[in-house]
Amino acid sequence: MNTVALLLAGGSGSRMAAASDDKLLLPLAGQPAFAHVLTACLRSRVITGVVIVSRSASQQQKLQQISREVSPDLPARFTRGGTSRQGSVKAGLAAVPHSTRWIMVHDCARPAVQSDSIRQLHQLLLRHHDPCSLAHRVPDTIRSFPTDPTSGAATATLPDRSTLWAMETPQAFPAPLLQKAHANLQQPVTDDLAAVEALGHPVRLLENPFPNPKLTRPADLPYLESVLAMTNTTPPNPALYQPPFRVGFGYDVHRFAENRPLVLAGVTFDHPRGLLGHSDADVLCHAAADAVLGAAGLPDIGHFFPNTDPRWKDADSLHLLRLSVRHAADAGYHLLNLDLTVIAEEPKIAPQLDAMKQNLADATNLPVSAIGLKATTHEGIGALGHAHGIAAHAVAALAPQS
Ligand code: MG
């Protein structure tokens, strides 16, 4: 490993507590926040390995999973951090391979870091061998008070704004210098430049043209999303992408048979023939169940309710639909709406549409307004048109459960 990115993922995130116990796992522009950091490292093409400092075994497991998905070919070591930022950097430094020449320390709470910035900072380091940091100019007027000015009037000093810079990460170092700086550190520091400055070493800055804000409060999420939308032009990793909703499609057909009840969406029709099937052969419920299961990425109803299983003999298919919605919930999705079309030459469906919609709504826990149901004929064409059976199409939309 020539250049290691030391990624600090162990911040407590206490200000995010209401939103999540781990801000780096929060979805940001469709991916966990941490995935954006790894992607930037990967695309910089200058990072040859990463050391990831986490705060717990469970967090480490989740970060490992993300790193396998995002950057399977980037060597990654994992270690557990200390209680302070400094302790975490020390733990990370202990895990850095001895052959490492350069180290870039990055606070993963800045997930919008750009690969270009990482590359340019790396170039600056290799050109001069001086510790350097990504930074931006301070646009605000800064006052420094010796006492708390909110509890009494106080006299401030005003540093010249043109000399002020706000530090970001990454910060980049020759590996031996950073190791030595942290080994010798006597006072707590809030970034790593301060550790090498304590050795009397001058530092350089690279002005960051991109916003690189910290994810500190839930209110930062929309801002970070807008930053990523502005700067990130490549599509998200499909293995990690969590779309706002998913769509599933279902189709079913059953043939007519004598001496069977005709059940459609739980309504029994007064009709001389019914549909043949192991269950009650309710073609609409079957299509709806397949749409729901399909949207959740699950196998079809034949998998969950096989026609070889006596439990489902003459089963009420509204119940099978209810169970399918439950399977989707177990997979992490809830149903948003259903839209169905039944194709039947006979009987007349329209008079029962309201009752059918109500049954579908009850089985799926949806309001009736979220159920679409249309009936059509097959215009005398083919087997359906000759009333050999009834078919149904269904589309379902599911959203990830939050
Ligand atoms: Mg069926």
C-alpha cells in the first residue's frame, strides 16, 4: 500500500440520534453515506488501500458489507476506534501497513468529498512532501471573545478575515511524519495538521472549489443530497441503490370448469361456471399477489403457496394476497398501490367492481383510493375471447419501509 486513506467512521453521531444511530449508514442520494466516501477514494485512482476505523462490531460489519459492494478490489483493513477522535486516529495508524508512504486522513462525516480533490491533494503532497489539507476560505466575520458574550458585554478581537481558512478533510501526510506526530502528541487536537504543527512543521492548504460539508444534523441531509446531485454525474452502484419505490407486475389465467364457484377479488359471482384451480382460483388475487411479491424481489405465489400443498386446497385467495403483502413487509417493503385489469368475456364484472375493490383494499391494508380495478373483454379473440377462462394483470408499487 503506497497511499492509504485512513477513514474515520467512528464519530458518535449524537446530534443525529433522532434520525439514526449511525449517520454513515443513512441513505444519501440513494446510497449509504459511507459508500460515497469509498467511491471518491476509488475514483481518485491514487488511493491504494483503506484503513477504516469503526466504533463497534455491528457498525464494522455493515461498513465491511458496503466496502465489498462498492470497492471489492480496494484493499481494506478494519479496526476499532478509541473514545476520542485522536484515539481513533491512533488506532487507525496502528493498522496502517508498514510499507505505506503516504496517509490521507478523512472524516467520513464528509461524504461529499470529490475524487478530484483527493487526487489534487495527493499531487500536492507528493510534490512538496509537506502535510496538507483540503480547506476553504472563511466568508464570515469572526470575533474571538475572552469571555462568554451571551452572558455579558465583552470586548472581542477580530482576526483579519483574509487570513482565515476553515479546515476540511482529507488531510495528507508523509506516513512517518504523521506516525511520529501522533506518538509525540501531548495535547488534544481537533485535526491532524495540528498534530504535525505541534512538531513545528509548516503545512500547506489546497483550496477546495467544491462544497464538502459535514453530516452533523438531520437537516444536513437534503443539503448534502443537493451537493452530490451537483457534483456527482455517475449513476449509483445498483447493488446499494435504494430507489424511492419499486414496481412489480403479475399475470394469471384460469380456465372455466363446471361445478366450481366463480370467485373474483373475493366476490362470488352468480354464474353457471367457475374457475379451475387448487385454491379458489381467484385470478385477480393471484395476479395481485405476484405483483406484490415481484416488486419486493421475491419468488412467485407458486413458491409460497404451492398447488401440491393441501393447506392451500380451496384456499381463500384474499388470504394468500394478505400473506403476500406480509412477505413483502418481511423483505422490507410496504405496498403503496395496486392497479388491476381483469379480462373476462363473461360474466358482467362492472356491477361488482366496488365490492371487489373493497375486498382488495381490506386484504392489502390499502385505502380503496389506492386500488385501481378495470374489467375488459377480449373482443371475441382467441381462448379468452371464446370464454375458455379469465385472465388478470396487476401492477403494484412498493416503498422501502423507513
Ligand atoms: Mg392462479
